[in-house]
Amino acid sequence: MKKLLSKIKKGNTVKRLYKLVFVLVGLLPAKKKLVVFESFLGKQYSCNPRAIYEYLKSNHPDYEMYWSIDLRNSDTFKDKDLNTLTRFSIPWLFKMARAKYWVSNSRLPMWIPKPAHTVYLQTWHGTPLKRLAADMEEVHMPGTDTEKYKQNFLQESSRWDYLISPNRYSSEIFARAFGFNKDMIESGYPRNDYLHNHNNPETIAEIKARLNLPEDKQVILYAPTWRDNEFHDIGKYKFSLRLELDKMQKELGNDYVILLRMHYLIAENLDLTAYSGFAYDVSHHTDISELYIISDLLITDYSSVFFDYANLKRPMIFYVYDIENYRDTLRGFYFDFEEQAPGPLAKTTEEVIHHIQHKEQLVQPNFEGFYEKFCYLESGNSSERVVEKVFQPKRKG
């Protein structure tokens, strides 16, 4: 019976009826203080939408604000004093259709019609290293092909009224790759305000205590991205953990713990039972910014997390065991990653361990230039810049 009901709900007839009701409700006047937020397809309370929400809540509490959530991730939103709407439910439909503002960091389904009165603020979720949308030569994702993917992406971006950019470099790429010619807000990323405003011993100690991490050990954060061609299904990607944790525990376990933060599209659940007390799965932690704050060192690959982490001016290692395939086949890069990465590249666990053991040598000569190019706008007030532009524009005259 459950499978039958699910099939009916997903059927074209129900979808067409839902869309029709959405269009009709969208003809009603907008509720001018109503804002609906969504982060990573309703899976998280995080990223730029969270930073904007929290700034509005503190400084403009007259707004009526809701979070669009995936019901399968409802536990993530508990005990946070949030008004939530289950994605694609009837209450969600009425709020979305009447909302003056949508704030999202990823794409919304194209079959959801955007009312004429709605302002769609797209925050996006990273500074681009790997090629995006129209700049991709080939698409290797499930359920689509290169032409269809680009067409759908450009159709979605045409609905955006504002797009946030973290720097001039990103603005130029976003405009071209997303075909975006409306209002680019070059503000720095709101989510990185946290790194500037909460980087203090008290906050670090509180987060470590909450995660039950030992106080006397340094923290390594491993945060890799996903691979387009390794997947279980549409939107569910595989990930093979290539870091040999047994070797790392043997060599580093006396002084370090390691936090593993998988990308939100990765479907695997990590079994770290064998590494109890050394390795921790924090993939479902509410917001990665807290993990940045408590980490003494970052290991990543091609994920945009390293642009954010650079705000803290802490060491980074790039574990890129498949760089030739990723660079030449899957995505391609916007700049010479091997030359300009703000940390050493490693292809084996042994190399990663060596770099950690000689952490004092990890600061790259090019780091200051990297920081000035990618982090120059971020000083703790990017959320304010965005809110003043979108929600509180100065009245003329």
C-alpha cells in the first residue's frame, strides 16, 4: 500500500494538479514579509541561507521565515526553534506560492513555477575550482546528458533575481557558466561570517565538548567532494574512502583525531567502529563552519571547502589520488590547481601522513596571494551586505 501511494504521489497527474494549484495560489498577492529558506535540497540547516536567516532574525525580526525541509532529514532541524515546511507538502505549496522571497543555495525543481511577485535569491554554495554548468565539456551524471543538463541549468538560473558571489573571480565565472545577467551581489559568502566572528577559544571548546572530542588532541578535518561518474542513482553518489585510517591511526593517533565529513550527495554511511577514539563521522553535523573552527588542519581534494577554510589561515593538504582523471575527464579546472593550490598535493596516505608530521612546512609561498584573490571580501559582514541589498534596499529620495 505504501509503495502504491508513493507511486500515485509521484505520478504525472498528481504533479500536474499540484503545479496548477501552485500557479493559482501564486496569482494571489505576495505576503511581503514572508521568506522561505532551503539549503542543499532541504537536507541541512546550513550554509549561506542559514547565515542570512540568522542575520534577519537578529536584526529584522518582523520577517515571517520558514525552512523548507526534506522529511527524511527532519531530525537535523529539531530543537533549533525553526518554523519548518515539509518539501512539496500542501502547506509548503501555499507558503512558497505566496512568499515574497525564496532563498536557496542549490537548484529548485524546474516544475515548481516561480510566481511573478517572488524574489528568488540564489546564494550558491562555493567558489568554483571545477567547471560548472555551461562551462562543462561533458556531463557524466546519472539521469541526464550534457545538452539536457546545460539546458535545464540555464533554464533554472534564468529564474534567479539575485546571485551571491564571494569574489570578482567567481562573478566572472558565474555570469558565463550560469548565463546570469541580472543582479550579482559581490559580497563575500555570508556563511563565512561565522569564521570571522566566532573564531575564539570559548566557541572552539564548546563545539569540541558537544562532539565529545578529546581536549588534548589536535583535530584533522577530511572533507572530500563527490565524483560525477560514481553513483548509485540520481542524486546518490558513491564514495570509496581511500585514506588508510589504520595507517593514520598508528602514526598519528597519539596526537590527533580525524573528522570525516562526506559531501551531502554521498549516500554511503561510514563504519568507523575499528577506529573508535580516532576517527569520527561528522557527515550529518548541522553546519560545516563549526567543523572548520575546531580543526587545526584540513584535508580535502577538489571541494570548494578549501576556499572557505582559507579564511582561518590554517594548514591544508590536498589528497588528490585521481587528479588526472578528475581534471582531464570528469570536470576540468578553472585554474592550474597543481601550481596554485594553497597547500601540498598528496596521492598516497603515506604522503598525507608525512605532511601532517611536518605541519610547520605546509604554509605555501603563494598563500597570501591566494587569500587576497579569493577571501578579500570576507571580514564578518557579508550577511549584512546581502540583506541590505535584497531585503532592505534604501528608498530613493
